[in-house]
Amino acid sequence: MASSNPQSLTGRIAVVSGASRGIGRAIALDLAKEGASVIVNYNSTAKGAEEVVAEIEKMGGQAKAVKANIGQADEAQALIQAAIDNFEKIDILVNNAGITRDMLIMKMSEEEWDQVMEINLKGTFNCSKAAIRPMMRARFGRIINITSISGQIGNAGQTNYSASKAGQIGFTKALAREVASRKITVNAVAAGFVDTEIWSGVSEEIIDGFIDSIPLGRKGQPEEIAHAVSFLCSEKASYITGQVLAVDGGLAMF
């Protein structure tokens, strides 16, 4: 039975792609803290995914790690089916999985372009398409796409990544219009400079330059992205759809 607390996700079933580390890990844990059962998707980091599952179970929740390359339609379909097989339904889909292959366009290979598009944008399409049918039957759903300020303002050396993230924003708005009549909301969270391992190889000088451009003067934490996702999944956000919520310390203001 769902809790009377409008912030609570008790009884909800969530699938989080790319949930073995970083922002995805934080999202899976926060959804579980709010009461959701979680399918923890991974592609290559099995140990990390199992650690997330163990942490959720330690707090009294339910979770299962599921391997899938969401860039492949059949594997994305199997990921969504895993939620139904294990928990009988899917209420929440968080399209978080993403990769970078940064390079100036003059040196960027076609493969580097295609790899980023396959995971970041086609993966969002594959998982959403698989989840929409059961959500429509249930007349309820929450789809959250984790995009980036790179998709809003662009970033040199990231034409592939920025294009994929901008594509997610257009996808969010179009899908929101398609499924609103079935009480399915579709929103995006645009992450700014978040403190994850993706920055581990970047020099302190470059990092300091990024921080200097952030009005709040600091990096974001994965948990701050996760809190925004949990809010958009809750009943408190039931009248919000087709929107992009920037969690970026004020870096991209419109």
C-alpha cells in the first residue's frame, strides 16, 4: 500500500540505468530511501551494482542488479522486463546511463560520435519505449532523463556529448506530450559540475576554472541530483511534465 506521505515512494518500482556508481548510484539509493524497490542496472561494473543492492537491502529495501547494455534494444527491453518479472510492474524509469568520448571535432572519430549517441540518446529511447507500454496500461508512470548543462549551453570538445544531451531534452518534451493523457509524466534533470569519478583525470587547474564560473562557488554532489529525481517521481510533482530542472549551482541560467 502506498504511503500517505506525498514524498514517499513506498510501493513504487523503479529502474535506474547506469546505477552502479556516481549519480546513478545516488539516485538508486535515494529512491530506495523513499520506499521504492529498485532495479539497479549496470553494463560493466557488476561489483558496484551488487554493492548498491546490498546497501539498499541493509536499509530494509528491495533491489536487484541487472546487467544490460541499454544501447541495444533487446537488452533494454530485458531490463524493463526484469522489473516486471521481479516486482510485477514498473512505475519509475530513470534514464541515467551515459558515457563521454571527449575530443575536438577535427579529431573526433565517427566511432566516438556513434558510441556516445548509442548510449546517451538511443539508450534513453530504448528504455523509454520498453517502459511506456506497461506504464500506459497502469495509467501511471514517471520517466526522468538525466541530461546535462552541456546539452543546454554546449561545451567545447563535447559536440557528441552535448548533442546527445540536447537530444534528451527534445525527447523529454515530445514524449511528455505523447503520454500525458495516461498520467505519465516525463521530465529531465540537467546536471551541472557534479563531483564524480568522471573528473578524476582532470587537472586541478581546469576544475578550479569550472568552479569559478559557478555562482554558488562549488561542485554539486550526486545526492543533490538524486533529491531532485526523487521529488519529480513523487506525488508532489504530479502536475510537472515536459520540464528541465537544472541542478547546477546556477551555472546555466535562462
